[in-house]
Amino acid sequence: MTHLPGDPLLVETESGAVRGTLRRGVRSWRGIPYAAPPLGPLRFRAPAPAEPWDGVREALDFGPAAVQHENKAVALPEGVTQSEDCLSLNVLAPPREPGFDDGPFPVMVWIHGGAYVAGSSAQPLFDGTELVANGDVIVVSLNYRLGALGFLDFSSLGDGFETNVALRDQLAALAWVQRNIGAFGGDPGNVTLFGESAGAGCVTTLLTSPAADGLFHRAIAESPPATSVYDRERAARVSRRFLGLLGLDADADASTTAAELRTIEADRLARATFDLVAAVAAEQPGTLAVAPVVDGELVPEHPVDAYRAGRQLPVPLVIGTNHDEASLFRLMKSPLMPITAGSVHVMFEELAAEHPEFAAAENRIEAAYPRFPHHRTPAELSRDAGFRMPSIWLASAHSRVAPTWMYRFDHSTPALTLLGIGATHGAEIAYVFGTLGVGRRDPSFRLGGLAEARRLSEAVQHRWLSFAAEGEPAGLSSLESAGTAPEWPRYDEERRATMLFDHGERVSDDPDAAIREAWGDSTISFD
């Protein structure tokens, strides 16, 4: 694949030529197909190669988002439609002009979050322009199938259904990067895969997939639900329940059920997925109804077991969580996380049913939260069960096989502190991308704090960019009014050095020691 001479916005990919545009000083291509439309017989199947085109494709607009139920927390941008034909990606690259570096540039591939059922690469929060401008990197973002179309396991219905098709989408996009990114000025031998929430869960899962070997060389997992991965038995139960919500008989002839499932309107599948997520979360607090599946092939074993045994891909990893992950779930009364003492107790009962050795742990763990069950401690305990402790367990295991760095994002603006939101789930994204204050209704800076937030964003971006370029999350040599940036030591099981991003940066050794010791250092699967 080649850059076409004379026009820095015209690039020849394996499927055909694409023309981008210059946006805010960086080259931009949007909506490039990386696989064929997964329609008709390709529904619930692994992605097929993209169909070639003649002439020049104008890559000016985002491709359609994956089909999803309306979600106010993850609203789609104006003008972005939904379609099953959603397998496209976007490329942002430095300008190719006299006086500018001509590459090859490090590549950062972003996987958006959204609880495996929502989201789009077109969300303004994920605009990689600042990363490209500040770091001479290429940023690729992608759409992948969501909900039932991407993550439910219908393989019991016959050969026409494959597992983990959303993960297969992501692997197809990464393979596309390997074959094509050189034409945009990128280095296919230096690819960093990064994501947040469900996107980060895909990152930590793909790290255990042999199929991902060689497709990326570094990884960043921001607030991953790392242990929320189904075994085949539970995945089958959830899929049967989903069929029931659609009015299909799971015990009927498999070929008949399969044929009906292939012809149901996509928006009806999305509505049923929404109902499934709510029902499962209400009955089993802390459990995601839709998530990756241990299929014995793409995901050979539960990621927890793979990390514990050292069978994950040995690539450098940055992993971390936010101080107040569950606060937004609590304020929105979301069913996805236990936020009351009662729902926390049910979560422990579910854990004990699957892990008998955990039956006596509830009292010990709750005692590590002195104000439990009052104030916000149920949400804090849920935060640690769903995000913080799994990230610590994975960091501990991964540090035995590859360089690993751990962080905790604590920063909160005055307004978010006053509202009781703090450093909630997803709060770090705007700092990573430099998209602070995106959206006219963003209340984050109504009481000030923007200047400090921008300084912290500059520091966080530099860490991420240094990691992508050199494999070390180095700090800025000098931060305005903050002195020299501290060294970020690698994480290990003895010191447990953790970078805290708050009013500046500081390193703390084992900042969650009492809670970590109460939970224990052995990983538990919250699937």
C-alpha cells in the first residue's frame, strides 16, 4: 500500500484509494471499511475481507455506528447513524509537508467502551487530534459489532454462528493496520492498543488470545472490567434467555431458530439486548449480560487463568482505574454495578456460589471499608470488585512476564467534587485525548479548574505518547508550577508503585494496601 505522490491526503489502501482532509492541522480519513458489511449470511460470522472499490473513495464522514439501543450516557453524535454495516475505522496522521517529520510514526489504536452494548468511534470525546499534534503519532479508531450481534454466543445453533465476533472485528481492524498503515506514514511494527471500560476489557482479553500475537506491541487498559468474561456454560444460558426475550423457542429445531435469528430486524435485537442487560444485572448484581466468551479458540481460557499462568502476550502494559469509578453509576441508578448494601450482599452470594472458598470473605472485605454500609461505601466496594482489584490482580500477574505500569486517576474538578461525582468512570478519557470541556452542557468546569486540568492533561498525554513511542511512560521534563515530573517505576508485587494523577503527579507504593489485603491477592473471576 502506498502514499500517492503529489497529494498527502490521497492514499492507496489494499481495497482502493481514499482521500481525506486536513482538520485542525492533522490529516484525517474517516469511515474506511476494514471488513465487508456483516449482513445477511455474515451476521454472527467472523468478518470477511473488505470489498474493493474503483476510483477514489472520499473518506470525509464517520461510518455508521454499530446497532445499539438508545443510551443517554453514551449518546451518539448528531448525524451519526446506526447500521449493521458498521465495520469501518478512522485514521488521524501528522501533516506531510516540508519541515515536518515524514515518519514512520508510532500507531495508537483506540477501542471505545460502552458496556459492550453502546458507543462509537465518532464520539467527540475520542477525537485524537491533540494526541497526533502533540506526539507525532497516528491514531486509529474503529467501530465493532455490539450487543447480541457482537458478543452473545449462539454457536449451539449450528456452524453459521461464530463466537466473539466483536473481538474478531477488532482483530480484523488490527490486521488491516498491519497491512495498510504504512501508506499513511505509520509504523506497523510499533502499534499500541488502548481502550477504556469495555474497550479496555477487550484489550486485556486480546492479550490472552494467540490470534492477536504480532498485531500490537504495547497495550493500555483504562478501567477494564478484566474479569467479566463468560465461560461457555454461562454464555449459553444467557443466549437462551435472550432467545426467550425475542419470543424464540430455544428448545425448538436449531435450524429453524437460526433462520429466524438471522432475519429479525437489528433494532429489535438491540432492544432485546437492553432488556437482557437490565434483567441479568437486577438478578445478579455486578454481572454483565454481554461480554467476551471463553470459546476455547479465540479466547482459549479465562483471561484470569491465562495471566495467572503467564500465558498472555508478553507486551508492555499500562493499566489503571479511577478513584470514583462507581459514582456515576450510583447517581444514574444504573443496574450495571451494585450500589446498595443489599445488592452488594447478593453479589457476594453469587461469588460464593461459584467460588466456595469465597464464602467467608464477605465480612472480612466489608470490614476494610470502615463506614460500610453507610455513606457511599457500597459503591466503593463495587468499584473495587468490578475494576480496581481485577486491575491490580492483572498488573501483578503481568509484571512477571513483561514491563507493567499501574496508575490511579484521582483528579476531580471543583464542580464534580461538589456534585459527588469525583474521578468517575471514564473521567480520564478527556485528559488522555485533550478533549476537556467537549459539549456545551459539560458541567465539569462551571466552578473553575480548567487551567489545572489542562496541565494534568498535558502530563497524562505525554505519558501515553512516550509509552507508545518508546515503551516507557516518561514524564514531561518540566511541568509548569509543578517542577520536574516524577519517575514512574514499573509495577511489581513487592513495591506496587502506582502513579496517582490528581493535582499533578505523584507515586505511591501500594496505595490500596488495606483493601487489597482484605480482598486477597488471588484472582477471582467475576463472570
